[in-house]
Amino acid sequence: MSRNLFLDILYPRHCPVCHEITVPRGKKICDTCKEKLRPIQGPRCFCCSKPLERAEQEYCKDCGKIRQFQQGLGIFPYSTLLQNSLFQLKYGKRQEYGTFYGELAAYYSRDKIKNWEIDMVIPIPLHPRRLEKRGYNQAEIIAQAFGKKLDISVEKKILKRQKNTKPQKELNHQERKKNMKNAFVVQKKLNGENILLIDDIYTTGSTIEEAAKELKTAGAGKIFFLTIAIGADS
Ligand SMILES: [Zn+2]
Ligand SMILES: [Zn+2]
């Protein structure tokens, strides 16, 4: 019996779309669920890649001003499907979804990542207290799978969360910014490296902005980001 088959009997993989044990068993997603997972199509913000209503717009509302990051990419629209799936990844102990999404994100972003000349991947860290409670950092699982596929090193110790912030979803735009202020600290001096920040969801960008600001202050080069889901322009 192969090791994978053995593990699948003990811990069968669940499907990130229907949340049942995958059909056929052992696959990362059901054959029939695959087609429901579609990356974003159509006009997108030049800077953060948010889906836009009209192509003439060029930038979303949030990217009209100067950004700390260079550019970013969100793979899937933040639909009900992705909301449920990422919720299970975060709170439902479905770590396998993180690996699945990390590999898929690598597949969809390969060309862009090459152009960006990334030196290292940094997952958005959780506060130590939250990490202890949850047992794992979903962004880290995504980043590991992503980095492995594209052969880019994943640095987990450079960026640290020093503030146990409130969940962003309960806050409006201004409150989000305030909530994230000084949330991160950089533990190492940097030397012009281009960094790709990885997180599960991008909404207004205040988390990425705050992390990018700290990394640049510490000497990083250009900052980019990649997230599995990205909200629409509001
Ligand atoms: Zn399924
Ligand atoms: Zn934007």
C-alpha cells in the first residue's frame, strides 16, 4: 500500500467545493466540482487585480491613491463558494484546502510571478495567541505549497504580528486601517529583496498595505501580493 493511500484511509481528503470526501477518493477536488471553481475573468484593477465593472476604470477605488505595494493578484472572486471554502480552511481544520489552493495559485500565476522577479514569499502571520488557538496559519499552508511549486523560498520568521488585531470583517474601511496600524514588525534587516506577500483573502488591502510598509522600511525592494480570493470593487 502506498503511503498516500494509507493516509487517505486514515484522513480522507475533503473537497474544497462540496466539502464531502472527494470523488474519486484521494483526489484534491471532485472531478465534478472542478468546473465550479473559475478564476476571475474580465476587467481588473491594474494595481490590485480587483474585478472592475468597466475596463475604462483602470483602477479600483482603493488603488486611486499611492500604494505601498507594487502590484498584486487575487485568483478567485470572493463568491459564496470561496467564502465557505476559506472559512473551512481557517476554522474547520481543513488544512488540505490550503495546499490545494497554494498549488492552484502557482499554476494560475506562474507567468506573472516570473515577471515580478520574486526573491522570497512571506505569508501574512497570525498573532502568536491566535496561532496557538487555531493550531496553524492558513496563509502559511498556502505559501508553502505555492513556494514549493514555483521553487521560491518561504520565509516565516521575518514578519511578525505584534498586535492581536480584531477580525477585519467586522470593521469599515477607516476602522480597518486603524486596526492594522503597527500590527506588524520586521525581525531582520532587508537588502532590496522583492517580496511576495501571501494571504487567503484580499478586501480593502489594509493588511497587505501595513505589512508592505513595514517591509519597505526594513529595506525590502518591491512588494507584491497574491491572495486566493479577492473582493469586488465597492
Ligand atoms: Zn466536491
Ligand atoms: Zn485596486
